[in-house]
Amino acid sequence: MVTVVVAQKASSFPYAPLVLAAALNNPAVVKIEYKNISTLAEHNNAAIALSADGVTLTTVSAILRYIVRSHKNTLYGTDPASTSLIDDFIDKSQDIINTSDFKSLDVIFQQLNHHLTLRSYFVGYKVSVADIAIWGALKANAIFARQLKTGKDLGVYLARWFNHISAQAYVDVALNELAHANESTKVAKADQGSFDINLIDAEMGKVVTRFPPEPSGYLHIGHAKAALLNKYFADQYQGRLIVRFDDTNPTKEKLEYEHSIKEDLLLIGIDSSVVSYTSDYFDQIYQYALQLIKDGKAYCDDTSQEQMRAERMDGIASKCRDLSVEENLRRFDEMKNATEFGLSCCLRAKISVDNPNKALRDPVIYRCNLTPHARTGDKWKMYPLYDLACPIVDSLEGVTHALRTDEYHDRNPQYQWFLDNLGLRQVHIWEYSRLNFVYTLLSKRKLTWFVDQGRVYGWDDPRFPTVRGIRRRGLTMEALKTYILMQGASTNYITLEWDKLWAVNRKQIDPIAPRHTAIESLNKVKVSVAGADPYNFKEVPRHKKNEALGNKRTAYGPTIWLDQADAKGLEINEEITLMDWGNAFIRSVEKNSEGVVTAVQLELHLEGDFKKTKKKLTWLADGPELVKVELMDYDYLITKKKIEEEDNLMDFLTPVTEFKTEAIADGNVAELNKGDIIQFERKGFYIVDSVAEGDKPARLILIPDGKVASMASKAAPVSQTASKDSKKK
């Protein structure tokens, strides 16, 4: 495989190699890499470069020749004579690229037009590299574009040929890929956060980051950001990432959660085959707790939880704060042994009583818990809290940089206090903004409530922001990774809309999603088609712009089905287009007393021009191959964009969040597997959630397309959208 690097902003854009790559339709042969610059400075300011066999090529003609010579293909001719003629036209294309003089170009245009007088292609009877080279040079030429647009002084044969090549599927593929690259650049420029941060004391090969999830729930999109950012900086400095389970609360933790987190990390490209556990260090953490007590920097407090909370809020010292070291050691031992008195105590760090930062007001660092631990069993009756365990284990495991969200900002001085007072190796902290989305809850406690209350199917519910939930909704892991890395390591606090994430996803799935057809069952309209052949099948592409997806069987016949919404808009004698079939005239439309269309008669007019019709309709031939499907769509779980701490969640629950539409689909849908992504023409992209079993229809979930209008809440109060609407007026 060779990689061709292209400067996206080149003044004379090198289209031909992109079209050739698309024509070969083999990613293993040519890979196009775009750079958002005007010239490739490292390659003498060229617009394009290919490095191979120790040589770098920077002209379009040389690159075209290298590709077709290295990978034998009929595009370069079938005999020496045709190959020689193709080479002449490749040279001619380079002349067009290198020429800016109008008179010189006019001569070349007239020569090309004359050559095409009795020919469809420049060499032979089908497209060759000669056509691709000339087309690419003309496409990039401003003078040619102006003459083509005005129709002046160009020549009818050259214009006909240019438009014919422009209509080829692989040309469309190449231009779409370029458009996607340009659009991605715009999106990235608008949304991307900076990775240009100064990691203090970062040395190549020595940076160690960590991702420490608590196995008390499923991985959600916020966790995914934390994991990917830590991996990004570990990779950037050729270091390593530690995946560590913070298993310090046996009441909430389950092996089910641990296994799911490992699986989801693998999905986003993070190796979770080797992990560590905070519980691996319980003995060391216990010894460090003893050290704090002996140094007079921690004490055991038997104050009630309510009183302790009030005292911390008001900056009042606990009655236990000045207990002797001996008494604290005795109490800590009782905690360890879970005596009746010990169970009433907790260990607190002796930092401050009234510091403005309440995280420093003698935080609790050990508490009793009699629930058996998944890994240590009944050995421990008390467990360290995250605030104590995290800095200790980070230091012991060799972490150099702890990247965590800014929600921990007030606890950073606390983290540093433990490192300093325990004499531990220093760890640098870097903060980044938490990932927040509108109409979305990322609190494990609140998500658990939805699961426990049966308001969702489980942690993989398509309405959930868990990795499994959004994957079930149709988000590819590649799109998730791309989007999260677009956010960078910014510390700016923003609540994100969902549209950009799903727009990134759409670009991932659009080129590879097979096309199918579905008609809604409710009031579907039976249509008689005059002039149609008896019921029959034809092979048609699954995706008109991606031949690699192969063909599907499409049924045709004298009776078809239309959606009620399409049938309602039909007018007598109107000419419409039946997609993938041809044009037809509307001869009659029957409606019942309620205005529902009950029957339609069409007359085929296959010689009609589809470009002249306003309505392009999807349809299904009536036959035994049709399959029943359920098309699912979802709304947000809450009606408020951002739930505040003081809000009552019950006041903002969306009344109805699941919507089901029964439909019939083409027979090819029966061959789909769970997880397959398709597009129902004119309805959107769908992911197969379950396949048909017996009388149970297949279930497919609508994948959000990223368009702002489609991402709006279906149930949000009008007041939330009123301000936006008023700005548009």
C-alpha cells in the first residue's frame, strides 16, 4: 500500500490521484491522507506527495504512473501502444496543471475537443488513466471552469466528455471523501479543544497516566473521555496507561460492572487485559493511615454523621480532634476489628477546621463496611476512601501525571496534602473539563435509579449515555473516539449538544451502510402500476456509491405499496419518480371520507427524465418476500437541558420516550444480523437491534443523523426553544 499526502488548501488541487484511488476501490492499494494546509513544506511546497522505494514523487503525472504501474490494471491500457498513448495524455494533463496563460490553455482545450470528436474516451473504449488525468487537471483549472459554465469557446465534445466523467460513481466517491475531509476540518476547527498543554516534567518514554474507574456501574461517555485522554497523552509521550479498578466500596461494586468496563474499554481501543486494583494496596494504605495517626495528622471520630456534616459546614472543630495518638490508635484498631464502638467511628485527616475550601475541612479517609469484598473477602472490615487511596496508589504505581476532570478541582490541594505528609513520590495533576451533554444525566446514582425503577431496559438502553447504550443506538466506536479527541484537553466548561457527535457518526456510516426500503404499515396504500411486467426480481447495488457492498434482489411488479404520507401528496396526471425503477404518471387517487388515501393507479413512463420530477418516492412491490419490522425511535429521558442540584428529577421526566412504528421492508432485510447498520431510503439510518424470530418482527433503531432539528427534544417545554426561535426572527 502507498500513502498519498494531499494539501487540502492547495491552489491547484490534485484531483486525479484521488479519483484513481476511488476507481481502484481498494484501500489496501492506495491510502489518501489529507492535511489542512496549502502546500507540503517538507516536499518543496508541492500540493501532493507519494513516498515509496526511497523516492518521493510530487507531480500528479509521476504519482499516477507509479500507482498504475505498481498495481497492474487495465486503466493503464491493455497493450504497449495504448499505454504509450495514455502516457502522452498524462503528460498533457501536467501541461494543463503547469499552464496559466489563457491562449496556451485555449489551444490545449481545442486539441482535446478535436480528439474527442469521434471518441467517447481519450484512449480505447472505456475510461483509462488518461481520462482521469485530464479530468483532474481540468477540474482544478479556473479558466476551464469558467468556460464550461458559460458554454463559450470550449467545444461541445470536450464539455460532453467532462460531464460524462464527472458522473462516474468513483468520481463522486472521491469528491465526497474530499468534502468530508474539508467538513471534518471545519468541525474540528469549531469544536476541537487544544492538546497543546504543558505536562509538567513530562519526559519522552517516562510518562505514566491512569484511568481508575469504580466497578459500580457501566462505562458512560464521560468515562470514555477520561480513558481516551489519558491514553492519548501516554501515547504522545511513548509512555503507558494504567487501568486500575478503584474497588474501595464493596457495597456498590459487582464483578458484572468490572467485566463490562473491560469489554467497553476494548471497544474504544484501550487494552484492559492487564489491570490493577486499589485493593492490591490495602495493606500499604493501612500502614500509611497508621503513619498519619502516629504523626498526629489523623484522628478517629465517633461524631454522628449529621453533626459532623453540620460542623464541617460551619467550621467547628470535632470534639475528637485533639484526642491523643494512643487513643486514636486504639479506636482505629476497633474499627479494623469492627467492634460495636469501632463501627461508630471513621478516620479523618487532620488538615483544617475552617479552610474556605471545604474539601480540606478534616475529610473522612476511612470508614467501616461489613460487606464482604469481591477480592479480599472478610479480611477487612474498614476501607479507605478514594481521596486517601488515590494519591497513595498513584504514587506507588509510578503514575507521573494524573489527568482528571475539573470536578475534582477543590480536592486537588487535598491530594497534594497526602503526598506531602506521607512523604510520597510526587504526581502532577492536570485538569480537563467534564463531558456534559444537554438532556443527559451522567450521575451513576441517577442512572441507577432509572434502571431500578424499570424506566429503561437496562444499562445498555439506547436512551442511556453509557458506551453500551449509545453503541446500541448506532454510534460507532470510531466516531466516539474521533469526537472525544476533537474536544481536546480543554478546561472550558460547556454543555455540548448531541448533534455534532451524531454528525461525525453519520460520516462514518454513510459510505458503508447498505440501502433498503421500508413502508409504514399504518394506512399503507396499495398501488396498481399499468405497464409493469409480472412480478420479477432484478439485481441492484446495495449502495450506488460503494460497489464493494455488492448487490441485492429488488422485486418489481404490477402492484406496489406506498407510504400514506407520500400518497396524500399525489396529484392526478402528475409525473413522479419511483426510485430505482423510473418515472410514472398518476392516473387516479382514491380517498375515504376521512381523507385517507385508499388506492392509487399509476402508469409507467420509463423514458421520462427523473431530473424533471419533484417527487422521488420509495415503494415496495407486493409479494411474499416482504418482511415485517418495528422501527424504533427515542426521546431524551429528561425535559430540561441541564438538571441542577436543587432540581427535583421527578419534575423533569419525559412522559414518553420510546416510539414504535410498524412497517414492511424489502426481503433483503431478513438477511441482516444484529448490529448491522443500514439506511432505509428517505427514512434514515437504522441499526438492527434484534432479528425476526417466528412471528416476532425484526426490530431496528433509528440512528440520529446529527441534524439540529432532529436532535431537538420532542417533549421539552416551549420556553426552552422560544429564545432560540426569537433569535432567528
